[in-house]
Amino acid sequence: MSSPGTSEPQNTPESLAPDAIASIRDNLDEVATRAATAAEVSGRTSADVKVLLATKTQPAATIRVALEHGFTLIGENKVQELVGKADDLADLDHEAHLIGPLQKNKVNHTLRHAHCIQSVDNLELATKINNRLDVLDQSMDFFVQVNTSREDSKSGIAPDEAEALISELRGHSRMRLRGLMTIGLPGRTPEEIRPSYAELRELSQKLLASGAMPAAATELSMGMSNDFELAIAEGATMVRVGSSIFGARDYS
Ligand SMILES: *Cc1c(COP(=O)(O)O)cnc(C)c1O
């Protein structure tokens, strides 16, 4: 890479304590093993369940450790963070997903740096994305985010409105639907969360069976640090894990 100038160290793993690097690597191995075991218990293989690293608040140097350890999927909640870290990670083969809410005025920025948007939950936003993709002559993967928690404050479309939205999105030719995403009920016990994961799986099965959802859109993005094994038991094909790998987040 370019000159090892003094302005760069904060973006390289060399700036991290060896202990911190070792601990991230151990955690990555442990999460991968647990996810693989849960996949096998549910009659699938480790290849059927991908681990996406939820990297909000983590500096590029930390994310680099994980990508160099063989992980390839990262998810950011804020467009600003996704864009801000993109250059520092550009030399590493990976996919960056947006997993937080997307404001319409940030679509242009997002499309430049994201490989997939997991938080599409309304037609207006999707249309804005599709129109912009048309201008750029690009296409993009996305998930429809479903609000399985029924809390008004949460983003995601209501489960009983998902079919209508997905039908309308079939006309958005620049957008490739990969499946459904949900957050569930953060902060609750895994037993309290499990029904929302079951609901997402059932919704997906119903929409695939009726043909409302394209046959290729089989993915289910659900499960976080506290409950990803349960989510895999309910059919998750992608889990989004942050704090079990990087430790508790520091928002200061
Ligand atoms: C932060 C976040 C995660 C990961 O949460 P952890 O509990 O840290 O594993 C997953 N999905 C979304 C949408 C998030 O914002």
C-alpha cells in the first residue's frame, strides 16, 4: 500500500493492542462455530447461514481485523458510518450492507458505497432507490424489512402489508430482492424473541408459496448476539452479530 505516513495508523490494525486483536479473532471463531453448530442442528450446513458483522461504532481498523480473518459481510446502521469507512476498507474483498433506516435524502450516498440495503420498508423509498439506480445504470440487492415486534417506533413494514409492497416492488427492475429482514424484540429474552423469528419464516414461506415473492428471494436476515442460534433454528440464512465479536459498544 501507499506510504506509511504518520496520518494513517488509526486506520490500520497496527494501531490496536495485540490483546484486542486476539480477542476479536477468538470471538469470530467462536461465533462461526456456534452458527455452524446451530445450522447443523437445524438440518442445514454452515454454508447455509452467513454471519454479517454489525460494525456500528467500530473503527475501520477493528473491522479490518475481522475482514482479514476471513469474514466478508459487514452491516452499518448509519449511512454516514458506511460511507466514512468505505475508503479505508476498499482494498479488502467484502460486502457492506445498510441495516439501519435510510432517509430518502441519503439514497445517493448509500448507493455509491453499499452492496445491499436491508432496510427497505416502503414504496416511496424503493422507488427513489430504483430511479437513482436507473440513472447510475446499476442494480442492487435488497431485503424488505418487516416489523415483527409491532412496536410503533420500530422501522419495518407491518407483516400483513408486506405482500402488497413486495408485489409493487417487482416492477422495480433495478432492485433484486434477496428476502426478508427483521429486528425482532431487542432487549427481551430469547424465548420472548423467538415468535417474531418464526413469524418472519412463516411469512417468507407463505409469500414464496403463493408466488408473491420471487423464488430467488429465500433469505432471512434475523438474529443478533443474544439470540442468533434461536434465529438459525427458525430458519435464518444471515445473522447480524456485533457485540459478541467486538464487545460492548462505546457510544461516547
Ligand atoms: C446492532 C445491530 C445488530 C447487532 O446487535 P448485537 O446485539 O450487537 O449483536 C443487528 N442488527 C441491527 C439492525 C443492529 O442495529
